[in-house]
Amino acid sequence: MTEPISILVADDHTLFRDGLKALFGSVADTTVIGEATTGAEAIQQAEKHQPDVILMDIQMPDLNGIEATRQIVQTSPHIGVIMVTMFEDDESLFAAMRAGARGYVLKGADQDEMLRAIRAVARGEALFGPAIAARLMTFFKPSNSLAATAFPDLTDREIEVLRLLAKGLSNQEIADKLIISVKTVRNHVSNIFSKLQVVDRVQAVIRARDAGLG
């Protein structure tokens, strides 16, 4: 008999954790071996228990789930992290993917979808729920390749920053969205200005929107 999939549940809402524990306790091939209520605790519990899969909330006290995921995947790349969140925005989704998450499921998902994600990630696959898959398809429409064509000198991250500039976000807001420092954002913005040969944000935004960004 194969060992059940070991799961660490990291979420600061007791009712949600209890619900997941009840779900995984009701099927033969899954078992919850640990819980965490903060990002820092998730890192500690992951190191201690070495679970097959972690269900990770994005917003938690002291350290957000995306940064916790990044640290866990760096030290234990065999652990599959699934982000479980109420947030459907593109920035959260792609930040989670960049951090190394192998799944992203909305908290409104039904039990079958949750179990399917757990089993897929435990097998080493990546699985994003149907609602998230639809968002990925929307994101990768031709407008993005057009943006890359319009700005061949910009890196992928610089295009990402330019897109957020075009949406009217401040440097601090961009830093929060991309989980990077304000200084790093300023460096990206400076590079964008130089490469696009513009002198300020207004000119950069005009160029970006002409190319379909924002």
C-alpha cells in the first residue's frame, strides 16, 4: 500500500484549516501532518515535517505566503506548494508562479478540485484551477507578444513594470504587487526611461498604452 500524500496546511483562519483537515481525513490517500498560521511558521513546519504538498494562503501575518513559498522551494524544491487564496488578480497569480508554486486554487473551489490539485502536485505536476487557467489564457493573448515586439530592448520584468506604470500604479504599489523593493522598482523605471528614450512617467505611459499595455 502506498503512503498517503502528506500535507501541511498554512492558513491563519481556523475554520478554513479545520475544513481542509476534515476533507483530507475523509479520503484514504491524504493526511495532514502539520499546520501553520503565519508565513514564518510555514517555513519552520515545512523544514520539520518535509511534507509532499503545502496548501499556502497568500495573506498571512508576519510573512506573506508568496515569500514563504519562495524560501521553502529554495531549500526544499521537492515540496509542492499550492496557493489557496481568495485573490484572483493577475499580479498575485504570477507572483506565486515566480515564487515556485506548482498550483493555485481559489478558496471557493469544490472538494474534487482541491483533491485533484493535491494529487497532481504530489505527482510532480503543476495544476492551476479552471478559473485560474482561464486567466492564464487571457494573459497570454497576443497583446503581450505585441508588447515584447514593440519594446524589444526591455526585459520581461521591465515590461511587467511598464504595464503597471500604464495602469497608474506608484513605485510603492508596483513593489507591493511584484514583491520586490521600491529601490528595485526605481532601477527598473530608470532603465525603462533610458531604453524608451523618454524623460518621465507620462511619456512612458503614453508609449505603453500605444503598444496595448495598461
